[in-house]
Amino acid sequence: MTLLDKTVTDIEPIDPRWIETARQHQLELTKPPGSLGRLEEVANRCAAIRQSLEVTAHRPRIVLFAADHGVCVEGVSAYPQEVTAQMVMNFLHGGAAINAFARSGGIELKVVDIGVAGVLPASGNLVARRVAAGTRNFCQEPAMTQEQLMSALNAGIELAFDSVEAGCDLLGFGEMGIGNTTSASAIAAALTGNSPASVIGCGAGADAACMARKRSAIERALALHADHLQNPLGILRCVGGLEIAAMCGFCLGAAARRVPVVTDGFIASAAAALAVELCPASSGYLFASHLSAEPGHVFFLSLLGQQPLLDLGMRLGEGTGAALSIKLIQAGIAAFTEMATFAGAGVSNK
């Protein structure tokens, strides 16, 4: 049995009896029923995930996966491919938005090279899991070989397992990769059957000409690989990215270890949607952080059956939405575990 197969087998659906037990506990807390709105739903599901009314979220971690995309040669991005490696160095030096968000929120950040094309200097702060120097141009051939796909999936699973073994009790993930909105858009079109035009957005500032190239690239790729887009692994291999495959594995690994995992925006949600296609039971462990400004994001959210926690017009990636939502989830859990009960506080609830 492969690591992927074993991981999927280990994922159990969320037990609705635990949701009800948590809901009953909410009714005992010193507040009107339902007064904390969706924060109560979040806490209830976290309690069900952990199968405990003493659920914790003291050790949050975001894992950021970086990789390059061969489709960039089609002119689908406003930025050159070298920016991926440059931004990884910025992450390692603490200068990106996700660094600021993680510091302000007390969230541990791990940066993973899963497939950056540029040469990165050795660093104790970089997790080196490079599978290849980026994907291939999916307009001409599959983005990955089967071996590369499985290596990236396995890396994501293993990094989720490592996080749980390190004591992390709330996980999030994000990405960095020039060209990856094109890959995510191709995944959205392949999964939903919607036209490329309906799922693509401007990504990192693409103009009209760049958008036309992106749409053309996706249309050609979908036609070229049509016979292999009938299942999630085929979609990942043909039009996915190494970081998207790793994030997909990360979702499954977190679910197998019964730890809540927070998705980021459009690209991260592509990975989460593929994880749910591979294992529908994994959806109960996922929390959608925010609504991306990318038009294709709503299609992924529909596939996930998720309502995002935030809608701030963000479209940066990097795990920034996950970082903000982790603080909301922590607040919901804190209220669930730390509030007094009516009986304990001597407060009448009648």
C-alpha cells in the first residue's frame, strides 16, 4: 500500500455525535445560544475533529510550499519566473506579508522548496524537499511525471505528519509560484467543466494581453490532456503544480492525524478541492480562510462545501488568509474552552 493510499484509508468522517456534544456544551456557556455565530460552528467542528471538549489551538503552524511552473514560457504571468526564488529568499529573511502576519499572530512559519527552478542557498530555515526544478509546460506535455506527482504528494503528507508530531494542533498552508494561478485555473476548469474564461483572473496583476495568453494556454492544455482529466490524480499530473500536489498531500495528512487545517486562497483551494475529490471525508477537517478576488475561487469553495471565514478582497496567497483565519479559529476555541458555564458562574439562564 502506498503512503497516499494508507493516508486516505486512515481518514475518518467527522462524527456528527461529537458535533452535537459540542453544541450542547455551547448551550451551557454564559452567553445567549448562538450569539457567537460562526465561531461556535468552528469550535464545535474543531472539538469533533479532535474528539475532545478540551480542544486546543496553542501551536499553530503554516507551511508555505514554493515551486515554479513550466507554463510560464507561454507568457501567462506579469512577473518573470525568477521572482519565485526571490520571494522564497524574502520569506526566509522575514520580509513578506506572511512573515508579518505570522509574527503578529504568534504563528510558526515553515517555508518549503518543493520545486523552485532557481538556485536557493542552503539555509537552516528552508525545508528542502525539491522534487524537480519546476513543472514542464503543460501546453506541450504533462506538467509532471507520475513519479514526480507521487513524490510531491508524499512530501505534503509527511510534512503534515511532522507538524503533528512536533505538537502543532492547528495547521494552515499557502504557496508561492509564479504562474500558479494558470495552473489553478486549469484545475478549476477540469474539475467543474466550466470554461477557462469563467475561472481565470488577473492573478498577480496580468493585463488584457496576458489574460488572453493565459486563457489560450489553458484551452490548449485541456484539449491536449482531455483523455487524462477524468480523475484528480490525472488532473494534478497533467495541469497541476508541484506545490499544489504537496498542498493536496498536506490536507490529507492533516486529516489523517485529526488536526484542523486552514486553506488559503485560490491556489491553495485548488489543492484542497483535489484532496476532497481523492477523499471526501477530508472535507470535514478543512476550514476555508477567505474569499479570494480570483473568480475561480467560488467554484472551489462550492466543491469543498465551505463558506469562507473572511472576505477582505485579498488575492496575495502566501498563506496570508490562513494566518488571519487561524486567529479567528483560536478565538472560537478559546471561548469554547475558557468561558464559564451558567452553573459554574452562578448566572441564571432562564
